[in-house]
Amino acid sequence: MIRALPLALLLAAGCAAAPAPPAAGPRAGGPEVLRGAAAPADAPAGTCWVRDLRPAVVETVVERVALPPATAGGPPLWRSETRQRILRPREELLFEAVCPEALEAGFVASLQRALRVRGFLEGPVTGALDAPTRAAIRRFQAPRGLDSAVLSVAAARALGLVAVALAPA
């Protein structure tokens, strides 16, 4: 019974702990979809825009640096220096995206077939916008300058899934 009391207190303390509040910004729940007044000022009516964050890429480098010997002719002394270098800074992305309500099962199945034919998606066509499909979207868009798992209108046009906007004649 003596050991059960501390365990009970620990369990009770753990139950009373409040969860941490969610982080603010586009990464809190993933990319943020913007419409209407929240969209860019020059955005055409009825379009959807996404604000997403591309995290920074930081490299940690450890180097050995030679120190002057303590005595003449003595063995060399070394010290390690650690520093970080930013390879790519954090970047906020803002782009026109296919609206979430358009991503119904038939559209997603067509998207999966288009990605599969081009070698970006392996596995069955399910019609679900699942993790493998999002990863394939990212692999398709990244070489085109957009590192996001959200389907952009430009990528959907390149895949032949949405109409190409024609210039007025």
C-alpha cells in the first residue's frame, strides 16, 4: 500500500495536466486555405489560395581546429568547433490551389491515375487524398518550384485535370 500511494498521486497529477495550446500560423493544422477577403487582393472571385510554410534547412558542422602546441615541438592540440549553417531559409508559400470541395473522390481518383502514369504514385487508385497521394503531389510539384503537398491549380493544369485559362481574344 505504501508504494501504491505515490503511483496514484503521479497518475492523478498526470490527469490534471492541461494540454499545450496549438501553435499559431499555417503549420498549426497544416496549410491554411484562404478565400474571399482573406485571399490576395487581386485574386479572382471563387478561387482558393493556400498559405503554407517551407521549413528552413539547417546543417550542423563540426570541425577540428588545430591549436598552437603548449610547448615547442610538443604534440599538436585540437579542439572541436560546432556551428550551424542555414542552407535554405524558412519560406512562406502563397499559391492558388484547387478548392477543397473540388477534391471529391472522382477528381482524386483522376489525380492518382495521372500521378501514377507519370511515375509519381505507386499503389492502387483509391479516390482518397491519403498520405501516399499527398507525397506524390509534393514529388510532382517540387521540381516545378512548389514544395507543398497541397495540389496547386498550376499542377492540376499540367496534369490535365482542370481547364487551362485562355487569354481573352
